[in-house]
Amino acid sequence: MLQQTQVKSAVPYFNRFVKRFPDIASLAHASEEEILAIWSGLGYYSRARNLHKAARKIVDCHEGIFPTDYKTVLSLPGIGRYTAGAVCSIAFNQAQPVVDGNIRRVIARLKGIKSRIPEKYFWDQMSEWVPEKKASAFNQAMMELGATICLPSQPACRQCPVHRHCLAKRKNLQNSIPLSKPRKAVRKVDLVILAVKHRGRVLLTRQEDGFIPGKWGLPSRIVPSRQTPGETAQSLNNKMFGGRLPIEFLAILKHSITHHRISAHIYTGNATGKASEILEEKDRIHWANDLQLDAMLTSSLFRKAIQKCR
């Protein structure tokens, strides 16, 4: 959960998650829809899917016991070099290096590095430094040093236990090292969402492009550059209902996913008579009641769209 997410944001999700899935077996035997529903709102849903796959692999291949061998841990879905190193060093006290943003900053300042250098340099440096019998304490100390003292701006150098060895401090470069990464350009997206009801149920469709997370979602489409949202809504209506569904504009919702800033244009409609005859394949649609919506709809954007219709 802490991949791409701050601790204070992840804590309530973590508590809810481990309450529902207290061990590997319960996670492995749960459905993906149930896991995504518990994860809903945290974003980066591939993390939840990989966690599920890893739990299943541990049950199927390792008798439900989390492995302790570094290479085996590294082979689990969703686990890369950093996570494998963190688990093996912190949990099992193995002399494996870890490198995160905090540790990169500490090394760059200690070494007085003013230019961008290959990632391999930081891993090689940590591999050289990590002590054989105190890997857990050392790696956690390096992370904590960067998180609490060697801060991105205005570092607390006087409190730093290694300030005498810091080239950046010696040259008064601590506020300009390391070089800041260029930010990703923000992409603005107009999205049309259809909230369609029929006999007290809401229409869900299988997600196609994965732009909005989750296997199931409300019918939606990104507005092409040469169309208005109204034209896109009618085009979606034509595809799904042959244009028979009476729809009306309801509201615009603002939503963010990573570097996307989404303006979601919500259109509503009640499917009655011939308008309820959907042209989509039957295995791609589902009329969901309230309980099913809670289990199947993981996107907070889609949930907000439904709340607007009530």
C-alpha cells in the first residue's frame, strides 16, 4: 500500500484490509471483486491485484507460508527489488540492500552528488554499506534518516548523526542536492459517464481500456478532441441502446487519477420498454442492485456519479 501512497493516507485502508483479510489464506481465497472493493479509493489498483496473485502463489506453491529466500520473494507477483530487499532485510535480517527516495537523497548529499547518476550507483552503495548482522536496523535507520532529518527541503543538519561526513553540508549544498525530477505533465481529460437505471437497478459494463480502475464500471467514454460531451454521450447511447435511451445531462464531477485531471460529464437515463434492450453482448453487462454495486464497483468516481443520481 505504501508504493506511491503516503503512510497517513494508507493507514485506514490497511486497518480495514487486514481486518477483512487477516492472513494469506483468506486473501488467496477471496474474489478479485471483493479485494478491489476493500481497496477502493486507494488507487493504483494493480497493487491489489498483484497482492491477490502473490497470496494465491504462496498458497499453491509454498503451503501458505511466506518464503524467506530472497529470490523466491522476488519472484512473487508485484514484488520488485526494493520490496524484496525490504522484506528480507527488515523481517528476516538478511543483508539485502534497499533503495527508496529517502535513501537516494541521503546518499546523494553524503557524497555531494550534484548531477543525475544511474540507479545502479545507489544500489551498489547500499550493498557495500549494509552490515551482515544488522541489516534490519541499518536499512530502517537509513529510511528514517531521510524521512525525518535529511528532508527534501530545509534538512535538520544539526540533528543529523552523520553530518560530519556529509559533503553537501560541508559545501552548503544540502538545499540543492539532489536535483529535482521533472514533473509529469498534467493531462486534462473529459469523460462521459452514463448512469442508467432499470427497475431499481443500475447498469454496469465490463471495463475495456482500464482508464478507470476496476473490472466493472458505469458505461463511459473519453470525449474525443473534435466532439462535445453531449455528442459523445449520444454516440455511447447509439452504441449501447441504438439511440433509444432518453438521456439528460446531470452534472460535472472533478476527479484525479495520478497525473490525469478528469472532468466527468454525468448523463442519466431510465431504460424502459425498447430502451432496455441493450445491444452489448450479455456477458459484458450487468444490472446491479445496491448490494451488488458495493461489491462490483470499485471506482470512487463511479460511486460519486451514482450518488449524484440519487
